[in-house]
Amino acid sequence: MFWHRANNPFLLVALALLPVLIWPSAAAAQSGVDCYSVGSRVAAQNGGQLVQATAEDQGGKTVCRVVVVIPGGNGERPKRAEFVVPAN
């Protein structure tokens, strides 16, 4: 019975499209915002590694919410830092 449901072409198409429908940067790609580049710059400026960069609308302006992991010093744990920067 499970095998029959797994071979349903509509289910397979729906599962294939699911990441496209829920991916947060899809709206950014449509609006021409490149938050990945903005996030890479923010990570480099802070000596960290980019974890996530997503576009958001705040008060009618597009901003990039950037999450960076910054290595800890002297055996400390890495720190998670979040930045909200203009998309341009």
C-alpha cells in the first residue's frame, strides 16, 4: 500500500516543488536582492562564517538578515551573531 502512494506522480511532483515553495530566499531572487553577497561581506568584516542570509521587508524597505558564526578565542565556544543590514 505504501509503495502505491510513493509512486503517485502528483505526490512526487508536490514533494519536488516543496523546497521551492518554502525556500526563504526565493522572494529575494525575484526582487533582485543578493543577500548572499551582503552576508558574505558581513561575515568577512566580522571574521566569521556565513550561516544564513535572507531578505525581509521592514517598513517598506528590503533588508538582509544575516547570521554569522564567529570563532571564540582561548578555547571558547563560537558565537552566533545576527545582523540586519540594508540590501543595497
